[in-house]
Amino acid sequence: MKTELKFLFLFLYAFLLISCGITPKGNSLDYGKESSNNYADTPKKRDPSLQDRFLGEIRADVKTSIVNAIPDTFESIKKLRNWLPDDEYMHKFTDAKHNNTPRTKEENHNVYLYDLYIFGVKREEDNDYHVILGSSKSLEKDQLYFSAEISGLPDSSSAFFLTLAKTRDYFISHFGNDANKDYVFVASLQNPPIHLDYICGSLFFDNHHYGGHSSVHGFKVCSAWEIHPVTAIRFHQKR
């Protein structure tokens, strides 16, 4: 019985790591490689150019790096938000408020959310894709929304480049030419929210949005916390 339980635990552990683009290697976590199982289909390779590079300056290293940790799993944005430290605490008492600090201990987590929806996607000037997430497909704007960022890419020499580039390519391939627009997607009665099987990535507190949370066409997030960068995402495939 103990052997069976141990096997089940190892199987679930490996599944969660692979889903988030994290491949176990020895006693460490290797972020330079990932399984093709992260994606519903294999997108056409795109040569990274300036339009894909991360052009921001504030905490750029944090925004384009991946935490070395097992993901914490949440079944809803409400449960994730309740688990996170308050925005006021992060703003007043941590180094996240400074422009060039490394990732704080509070941000040093990966998170995994499943069965959720995209309500808005906006391409930012720094080349991130700003994604508004909700747990329910309802268009009522009083539910909790949360931010995720499909990051612009670091230099190709970065250990995180391959994971972030593959995630970005998969995301862009879903939207096609619309990915070149400023507002890539906005949910409406005519364009229902986009169903995701899961999204995974590292936590980031965007102090720039403290006190005035970001939004896309009225879908306003509940916190300055973000999933940034996203390391794996899968769009739901109807069967």
C-alpha cells in the first residue's frame, strides 16, 4: 500500500511540474527544457526579433525569470488572492516597491490555476501581453479578475529564454493576426471569454499598479499581484 501511495505521489508531482514547463533534473529544476505536452498543438517556430524582446526597464530581470520552486495549485482566483499577502503590505514593507530589486521572498513562488477564462488581452509597450483572467465565464464585472503577463523575451543567452519563447509563440499562434493589435481580445456577448485548461507561472508584485489596478475595457483586476512571467498555458479544446 505504501509503495502504491508513493508511486501516486511521484506521478502527480511530475505531472504538475511538466504542466508548468518545469522539468525535473537530478536534484534541481531545469527551466531550459520543457515537454511538448504543455501545449494543445505545436505552433510554427518564429524567429525572435525586436518585436518579441522585453523592452521594459523596471525589475526587468524579475519579469523575465522563472522561480525555482514547485507550483502552488489554486482552483480559483479568489483562493489565490486570499493566499497572497495584501497589496498594502507589499507596497509598504517589501523591496517590491523599488525599481531594480530582485524577486522578494513573497514573490518567490510559482502558481498553477486551472479551468479559468481570459477576458482581455492587451499588448503593452514593453512587448508583454497583458492578460485579464477570471474564474467564471460570466461577463458580470463584479467577479475577481487577476493579471497574467505573457512576457517579452530576455536575451537568447538567458536560461529562461526557451521556455518563455515557446509559451509566447503558442499564445500568439492562438490569436493569429489579432496578436499584432493593441487590444488583442476583449470579451463580450459576441466574443465570449476564452476557456483555459490551465495557466502557470511565477508571481510578481507590480508596484506600478498599486492603488490603481490595471484593467482592459472595464475588466479590472483585484490586485497589483500578477503571474509574471507565464511559463505554460493551454487553451481548452472542444471535443
